[in-house]
Amino acid sequence: MLDVLPELSRATLLSCLDVPRWADAVSAGQPYRDLAELRASAAITLTPEEIRRAMAAHPRIGERATGASRTEQSGVDSAAAEKFHAANAEYEERFGHVFLVCASGRSGEELLANLRSRMSNEPAAELAVAGRELVAIALLRLEKAVA
């Protein structure tokens, strides 16, 4: 018999990405033989409504984060956090939502440069970028959940 990854509850999946369609799709594919199969199943394109819903569960980069976000944003030191305050406000004014990026393993300066580079995006394109970042975050969280 093949070794398989442990099954994940719907609640665990929703804690990785608060999108019911995504959680249901990932859950329906269980059990997964390996991490590659799980990642392939979980790497879907989110709708604009799903992106907005999932954004509500994420703190701003540079603000006091809790739970998984705290570890993921560990590269944002207090100096970078101060710079993020103004940058987040500018971003939110332009796009109408929080700046979303997969922060794990990246420095505060790197994340701030990413925010600034994305300011020239059109709003619909930026929402799609945020959706891809949400899925990247979810994939990292899934890996931790099955580890």
C-alpha cells in the first residue's frame, strides 16, 4: 500500500485559505499520495469574490500579525513596519484592498519593494496578483499542516 498524506479537515483547510470552494475541492481529492499531488490539486485560480473574502483573514504587512501570519511575516522588522504604514495606505487607496504577498522567507525591504512595484498595475490585474499570492500562502500552510 502507498503511503499517503494525513487527511485534512475542512476547518484546517479553511484556516489555510478561507475559500469554501477551494477547501471543498482539496478535501474531495483526499487522500493524496504525496505533497506534489496535494499542491497540484490546491493550485487553483480564485474568483475576484473569493479573493476579497480570503483577504479579510489577512493582516496588513507590517502590522502586528498573529497565528500563521506572524511566522510568515517574521522578516518584517520594526524599521520596515514603519515604512509599511504609509505604503499600505497608498496601496489601499489605489486598489481598495489590503496588500497581499507571500511574505515567508522575505525581508521587509524586499516586501516593500514588491508593494511599490505593483502600484503600477491596473486594479483588476492587481486583484489577480493578490489571488495568486493567496494561493501561494495557502500552499505553504498546507505543507505545514501535513508535516
